[in-house]
Amino acid sequence: MSSKTSSTERRDRFETSSGIELKRAFRVEDSCGTDYERDLGDPGSFPYTRGVQPTMYRGRLWTMRQYAGFATAEESNRRYRYLLGQGTTGLSVAFDLPTQIGLDSDDPLSSGEVGKVGVAIDTLADMETLFEGIPLERVSTSMTINATAAVLLCMYIAVGRKQGVASTQLSGTVQNDILKEYIARGTYIYPPRPSLRIVTDIFEFCASEAPKWNTISISGYHIREAGSTAVQEVAFTLADAICYVQAAVDRGQDVDRIGPQLSFFFNAHNNFLEEVAKFRAARRLWARIMRDRFGSTNPKSQMLRFHTQTAGSTLTAQQQDVNVVRVTLQALAAVLGGTQSLHTNSRDEAIGLPTEASALVALRTQQVVAYESGVADTADPLAGSYAIESLTEQIERGAAEYIRRIDEMGGTLAAIESGFIQREIQDAAYEAQLAVEREEAIVVGVNRFTVETEPPRHAQSIDPAIESAQVERLRAVRASRDATRCEQALAAVEAGAAGSDNLLPLILAAVEAYATVGEISNRLRSVFGEYAEALTV
């Protein structure tokens, strides 16, 4: 059947965000190259295209992990307790910008940023407050932190110890994906190579000390938020993952020991069919990479397990209630794509941090999909769709081609250092913006279906007094801690950075001596230096 359009169709060509043509109607021949056993398999079977568990959500629903964190540890603790009381089944911590880049709240560079985009954490005392009354042996916690991931993970382990919970009992994820910071987000501290050392130190430490912990959440989310296509999101995320696994293997770590502790983080965007196919393609491609490239024999190493967040970049300040519809479609795509956990954005996030009421609507969106839609009652319900299978194959092929090109450049680090990945994303973002401006892509309420006036909306705001109060708490901790013990622990971190021993036990000792995030980061800066991005044209 020809895909040529007729004069009655709205456009000359219909395509996904990745430029994949959508035919007028897909037919059996569009997926005739797909072999069931080789390319699909049953759910829970290699190559896991149809899901990583045989029963998928019939056995257990995805974790409803709402992302939250703002102002002080006390404020965030109240929000966590509220969300847990409303049915959230996992916590996801947002940290403020100073915490993310290894600055204390009283650092001059932190001025105006304390507690704004997440919770301010300076010392173990803040982390103790953040999780007060929350039993860590029963709650799975994800922490969106990268450059200072080792420090925050050690703080979490230390809080568990204070609660009487061994690190072997803790479950959750630390994002720890530093490569995407150089590609898309920018909250790096050290150059890429020492940063990779810290990542692999976390792998090694957790393999024995925290075996239930996911040591990395390799993030396509921020790559997509920066403007990539769906194909680029899969390609660059898996290229990063290849770099991490190779670095660990080069350190002598067993791929089948670290493999089960790897997890991924993807975006759920607007193009519904492409998004469902994207998740399936990523699972299949990763399974093949782990088996064929790294020689993995452990099925748990070959399973791509992932968290999903709906697309913040698609939310609009105009007609905010329409964002609820966008988020619902994105959440449904993630579930039909087989996600293991999900965060749904709130309708007001285009103008500020979500209010409590908006956060509740976002959670209820997941619960309606889970309990009322019926899509969780059978595994991979869209399998066999000619369109879905064709898109899955084309996304996998496009992502594999990107990975081949990156390998030819010398790997992901070389591709980042040359600016290749960054330029590819920038070009895609530019084309997407042009499409909106030309009204080739319609954004409801922005370039079509607009209204002249809208009712005022209440936005979550952070009291500026919070910063001074946080600074006072930090100074009180510094004044009350054992200064000699703290200095000795910090000196050990610095010496460890200059050597080759695993840094995690040294950082944990410093954390338990109430050294600050900034102090520990500064000792590492003194050895590793700081990264400055080269300008590319």
C-alpha cells in the first residue's frame, strides 16, 4: 500500500519527532522483518521488548514515585509525609542548585539559590531531618543528584544507620549520571575522567555494601528536555551507559555483578505512538548490547529497568489545566511502554514549584491510569500493532546507528569532548522550535486555540527568609561538631582522591563527622580540579 498522501489529507507528510514517517495505514509487511522469538519474545524473556517481568503490572503496579523537595529539610519532610499518606509508593528527592554543585548554603555563590529548585542539604543533620519519621527499610528513595552523588548517598546510608537500618536493607536509586551533565544539563563539578572514577567507586561500593541499591539512573530525561528527538534520547542514553559499563569493566568489575544495579530514566513526551515504541526499542537494544558487547550472561544485567517522568518541557504557562491532559497522555504512554516507576508532573510547573493541590492531582492521574483504565491488566497491550512494531524497529535502528558513529569517534567521552552530541541535540531543538513558530507543530494555547485573558494562578513561592535560617543551621552544626575528627576525615578524603582507593568509605566517614557537602567537594576539587566547557561552533 502506498504511503503517498491524497489532496484530502491535512499535510503532505506525517512524521514523529524523530522524523520517522507515519504512513496513512501500516500493514503487516511493515513489520514482516520482525521475528517473534528473536525480536520480541514473551514478556520477561530476552530481548525484553515486551517488558522485563512475565506478569508486568498484573503482579505489581509500577512505583508511583512523586518528585519533591524544596526550601528546607523540614518543609520537604512535611511534603513527603503528605504524599506517602495519599498513596505515593516511593520518594524522589529534588536538591537545590548549591547542593547539586557542591556548594554550602553560606557560600557567596549560593546566594539567592538556597532551597529554590529543591531542598537544601548541607550536612548529615539536614538529611536526618529530611527523613525524620520515614522508615527507610520500607520506603524506596530516588535521589536526583549527580556531581555530589557519592556524598548524598553516604548521607542516606548514615541516616539509615542512625535508624538502625543496615545499608544492605536500603533500596532506591541515586542518579549518579554525570555524563549527561556535560551533554545537556550543566551541574558538573570535576572533569569527566575523575567524575567517572567516582561513578565506578559507587558501583564497586554498593555491590557489596548496598546490593539492593540502584547505583545509577542513566538519564535520557534531561537529554530530551534539552531538545533531542526520541531516537537521540535512546541513542545518547545508551551510549552513556556503554561508557559507564566499560569504565567499570576496565576497573576489573564483573559486568554481571554491577549490571543488575543499573537503572535508566526516560522522558515521556507527547507523540504517543513514538513514545510507546521508544521504550520498547530501548529495552531491546540494551539487552543486545549487554549480551553481545559485554558478554553478560545474567538476565538481570540484560534487563533495562527504567523510571519515567512526564515531559516538563511540554508544559505551558498558558491554560495550565490543559497540562493535566498532556501529563495523562504521557503517563499512559509510559505505562504502555512498560515503565517500572513513574513521576507525573504537576499542571503549574511551567511557572514554579508545584503547589500541594497540583501535586495531588498529578498523583491521582497515575492512580486513575493504574486502577481505572484497564491497561495494567495485560502485559504489553499494544504489541502486534503494525505501527508500534514498525516504529520500534526504526527507533532501534536509528539509535544503533548513532552508537556506531560514537564508537567510531572513540566513544562517548570523545563525542562529548568534541561537542558532537551537544550539537546534535541543539540542532534538533532548533528545528523543533522553528516548527512551533511556523505552526507546523501545534501547541494548544500557545500558537493556536489561545485565549486573551486567563484567571490568576497561585504559584508556590519560597520565602527568602529560608536562606538565612538554613545558613544559621549550618553554622550551628559547624560550631557543635568535633572539629578535629572532621578535619581528619576531610584530609583522608583528599588523600584518597590523590590515590586510587575507593572514595566511598572515606566520604562516609566525613559525612558521619558532619563535614559539609561543600567541604567534601572542595577537597575533591583540590585534587581533581573543575571542569570548564569548551565553546563549540
